[in-house]
Amino acid sequence: MKKIKKIILKKNKSKIVSLSVYSKNTARIADKFCDLVLVGDSLGSVLYNYKSTKEVTLNTMIEHSKSVRQGIKKSLMVVDMPYNTYRNPKEALKNVKKVMLKTKCEAIKLEGGSKIKAVIRVLVKNNIPVMGHLGVLPQTDKSFKFKGTKNVERLKILKEAKLLEKLGVFSIVLECVETSLAKLVTKSLNIPTIGIGASNNCDGQILVIDDLIGLNPISLRFVKKYSNIAKEISKAVSNYSKEVRTKKFPQKKHSY
């Protein structure tokens, strides 16, 4: 719970740095610089080329989370609960306990507000830290257009955010939420907001590490590529290929 409190206390003091990672090696790097590491169900599209996150299974999340856990020492580790694993309180509690037991994560993340209030209430009652998620909801939304242009939509998201706080979530991810709405939601809550495509008005930010390092060829508006690792990998593999074909690799020092 100390890590949870540390995240909450950052509100209005310092920005929360977060990344979504899916393996031990990337987790080890992220852990050096991040406050929070999320094993996101976005791995469905990033790693498996699924059409949506709905195809991600509980076991897939568990296995990737077990790998990530090996690279985490100081950051708060959060795991996404995949689609259809928290349809009711009983199912949610069973699956969440399984995830936390097998992955040793410190918190889980759920998408939605009022529709899952009974689920969140039961999890919080059982001392399970829950991170909320509003705005674009990849597990259920048919359209991935940013949210907050219509007044009805703005009022709903603000109302849902306040409800999530009342239910006991420790933070809320705001995905693709219009700038002024993200600011309003953030100022209206005592818990931190973490944005992705939701402006710098949020208390923190999160990106997928594959996007950040340029490994994912897909370009999204809210992503800033801080390096082009795909180019470096291509260069390394090209050099390796040439050396194998010209018999320059392996040399004696690479052999037993």
C-alpha cells in the first residue's frame, strides 16, 4: 500500500510517469524511470496483432505480467483485467485474486464507471487496489474517436470520474479525452489522473513503450517517438546477416 499512497500523494506536487510494458527486459528499463508500470491489454494489438483487446485472455495477461514482475523493483505494478473477466462481482473477485496471486502485482485496472460500480465496490471492500479508466474504452467502445466534444459526454465522464473516486479507486486513466475536460476532471478529483491523449492537464502520463521507442510502425496522434529502435534493430540484423554470409561471424572468441 505504500506504493499506492506514494502515487496518490504526487497529485498537485509532481507528475506521475507511467509506461505500458509487456516483458522483463523492457520492465527493467522502465522501472529505473517510472512511478507506475502497467501491463496493458494493449499487448493484444501491439504483440499479437489482434483486431481488438477483446481477444486477450486472462492467462495471456498473467504470463506477460509474470515476466514484467521480474524486472520491477521500485515502481508500482498494475495489471489490466481483460475483457469479460469482471462481468459481475463474483467473477471479478475470483479472477483478480488469481492475477494478483500469480503475478505479485500491487493493483489492477478496470475500464468503465457506473456499469461496474458493484464490481469495484466488492474489490475495494476486499482491500484490492483498483485503477479506473475513462474516456475511450478499448474493450467496449465501437468508435475510437476522442471524447468530450458534446456536453452530454462531458457531463457523463465527469460524473463517472467522481463516482469512481467515491467507490475507492486510487487513480484514473483518461484516454483520448478533450483537453479542457481532462483539466476539469483532474481539478475535480482528490485522486490523480493519468492521461494518454488527454493533454498535460492530467497528473501524469502513460504511453506504450513500443510506441515511445519507435518499435511499433503505427503512428498515433498522442504518441511521441523518443527514439527509432526499429532502425537500430534493422541495422544490427543487417550487419549480422552480412557477417554470417561472409564467414566473419562467429570468430574464435565467439566459439567454444
